[in-house]
Amino acid sequence: MQQILDDIAAQMALETELGQVADYIPQLAHVDPNQFGISVATPDGQVYAAGDASTLFSIQSISKVFTLTIGLGKLGNTLWSHVGREPSGDPFNSITILEYESGRPRNPFINAGAIAVVDAIMMGHEPREILGEILQFVHFVADDDSIRFDHRVAASEMAHRDRNAALAHFMKSFGHLKHEVNKVLGVYFHQCSIAMSCQQLARAGLFLVSNGVNQHTGIRVINPQRSKRINSLMMMCGHYDGSGEFAYRVGLPGKSGVGGGILTIAPGKGSIAVWSPGLDPVGNSKLGLKALELLVEKTGWSVF
Ligand code: DON
């Protein structure tokens, strides 16, 4: 595995088409696009890494996997009255289907869906308490207490929140949000701002590799059925309107973020985190996708 990752990192270093760094969040516009990291955590406790795998980056929408898991833990199937389970086929920040579907977002991984999940898990609590809970959960699954929010990234998103605020107000107008919009957005932007390395993220994904048990710590995080279902959602909706392309080229459940990270789960085999800040037009890491394509080609990992 180490050799495979070294080869992939060497190959990615030769790439010249890196894509565009997300600049609609000013703090992310400053990130150097010439970076690439990859890490694989396996159920036997090994963590392999190559390239910039220990550099911290903004996990952004990858955090939606963690808040979905928390939401299902708190609300069980009631969560599905707040958000759907269908791919949207639309950009991650689109508002169009929301109008046709009475303000109920298609799935928990588009922005509107993730905002609805935050509202559902707040249950009358203050943002500070929910953020503590989210960070504690990430510490638990990653088995690493050093992981933090990047408050500058969160503040940058709050200052440029027009689109997400529009989504939230629109949902609220249909009665789908219970809490104050700015409080919900404050939580949402902080969860997106969590800074992690590929190594930390690969470990944090392990519970989805072994039917809900993090084999690294030996602790059951969720039950097997829930683990399967979160993986299904990642497969169908994890890359927004690029989900079909990701399933076609990689064939594994995955979740991307505009920070350039992708968390990918090879059930029974390993949890893979890749990061390269340059994005394709849909908002998914360009080199990340290429690297994952190479990894599955070399390992034969696939759910098919
Ligand atoms: O709300 C936003 O736009 C960002 N905090 C997260 C978007 C994101 O990561 C979409 N990913 N491809």
C-alpha cells in the first residue's frame, strides 16, 4: 500500500491541470493549489500516507457526513422528515428544487440539506453547545483530540453568507427551520471550517469501513445498518451533480468538500482521504478524483 501511495503522489506531482481553488470563500482563495496528500487507514490499524498528508485543510462539506451521523443518532428515522435521500443532480448550493419540493432539501449533503440537519440537531440548544458536540464526535471517530475549528474560515463564510442565508431563509419560509437563521448558519460554517489532515480524516472514516465499528479503537460508533445507509448516501449524493461521474470513475462511496478534500470508503478494506485544493467545475478536487481512480485501479477496491 505504501508503494502504491508513493507512486500516486509522484504521478500527481507531474500534473499541470490543477483546477481552480474555491474563491467564493475568501479564506480558501489563499490556499496554494500545488499541494497533494493521500492517506489510507485500514481496519488492522495501519495508516499509510504520501505527499502532503499531514497538512491541515478545511474539510468543508466532508463534515456533512459527521453531522448526518450525529443527526441519525439523535433523531433516528425522524431525521428524514427534515431532509430527503435522493441525489439532486444540481450544484451543491442550488435553490431551484427547494421551491418545487416545498422547502425540503433533497439530501443531507447539498448545502440546504446540511443546514436542515444542523437545525434538526440543535433542538433548542445554543450554537456553542452543538459545536462542542460536533467537535467531540470528530475527536471520537478520529481518535484525536487535537482537531479544531478554523475560526477565520468560519468568519469568512459568515461574512459572505448570502447564498446559504438565502437557502436557510427559503426553508424557514416553508416552516422547515425552527431556529434563528444566523444561529443555524453559525454552526454550519463552523462545522465546515474544521481543519484536518488526510491522515486524521482517513482515521475518522474508519467506522464506515467496518459496519459501524472503528477497528482502530475497537469502539462501535453506529450499528451496521446505519453504516451501510450512510455509505449508500455518500455513493448517490456525495459529489452533488458530479456523483454519477465519481461512481463511474471510482465506484466507491465518497464525500467531497470545496477545500479540495475527498473522504472515500472501501467497505471492509480501508478509509481513504485525498486532498488537493484545485477543483473541477462541479466543485470536486480535480487531482483527488484522479488519484482515487488510480488507487482503485491498482488495488481493485470497488463495491461492484
Ligand atoms: O456552504 C458552503 O458553500 C461550503 N461551506 C461548503 C460547500 C462544499 O464543500 C461543497 N463541496 N463540494
